[in-house]
Amino acid sequence: MGLPHSTVQRILEAPDEHARAEAVVEALELIAERLPPEDLPTRRDLSETELRLRLEIERTRADLTVEIEKNRTEIEKIRADLTTEIEKVRADLTAEIGKNRTEIEKVRADLAAEIGKNRTEIEKVRADLTTEIEKVRADLTTEIEKVRADLTTEIEKVRSDLRTELGARIEQTHTSLLKWSFLFWVSQMGMILVVIWRLSGN
């Protein structure tokens, strides 16, 4: 006939000997209540039962102590393994971070070199463009001056031709006017003479 688990638990977890003795007495009373009257134990039986209970309790305590120590050893082993694993992971992460940092520094250096190279190339292109612009500007200035000179010469030539043509037309007009004026005055004189002749004949 077994004891309830709670009773055994109270015996095992008793804070002191007095509490443990009370738990043992309670267990014995519980056993006596479960036995028929004819089977009630004598004092000697109770003492033997108490002794067996004590031995069982001590055995259980020893087993629990062994189990606890075993678990403690296992826990320590697991803790050591975890510590080793954590240190390994930490070392790996440190190495990986260092590797990544080195890679980042290399990329940064490459980018800086590429930027410097591009800046030099840009400055060269800018210098070439400036030179080309100055050359085009000089060529345009020369061409404009040439065109201006050609236009000035052409304008002077046109002006001279217009002056010559205008002078010739003015001279021609003046000659025509003189000729027509002479003819007009000659015709007028002729008419006057005819009138005078007629008047004289009368």
C-alpha cells in the first residue's frame, strides 16, 4: 500500500527534522487508517515501519542527490559547451566583421580611387572643352571680322556704284533738261519771230 505523492513530497521537502517527523507521523497515521482493525500494527511494527520509511526517505534523498549532482554536472557540461560555442561564434563573428570591415575599406579605397580618376578625367575633358570653345570663339571672331570686312567692302562698292550710277543719271537728266530747254526756247523764239513777222506784214 503506497503513500500519496503529496505526503511523500512533504517528507522529502521538510525544512527541518521536526517538520519531517510530523510528516512521518502523519504518514503512519494514514497507513493505520487504511489497515483493517485486525491488522493494526503493534509499536514494534510501527517502529519497523518508521525505520523503513526513514531508510526509504534517505534512499530517495540519496537518489535525488545523485540525480541532482548528475543534472548539475550535465548542466555544467552544457554550460561549458554553450560557453565554448558562444566564444566560437563570437570569434567567427569577430573574424567575419573584420573581414567585412577590410572588404568595406577596400571598396571605399577603390571608390575613392575611381572618384579621383573620374575627377581627373572630368578636369581633362573640361580643359579640352575650354580649349575647343576658345578655338571656336577665335575662329568665329576671325570669321565675323572677315565677313564684316567683306560686307564693308561690298557696301563701299555698292555705294560707289550707286554714286556713279546716280551721278550718270543726274548728268543724263541735266543734259536732257538742257536739250529740252533749248528746244523750248528755240520754239518760243520761232513763235515770237512768226508773230513779229506777221505783225510787220500787216
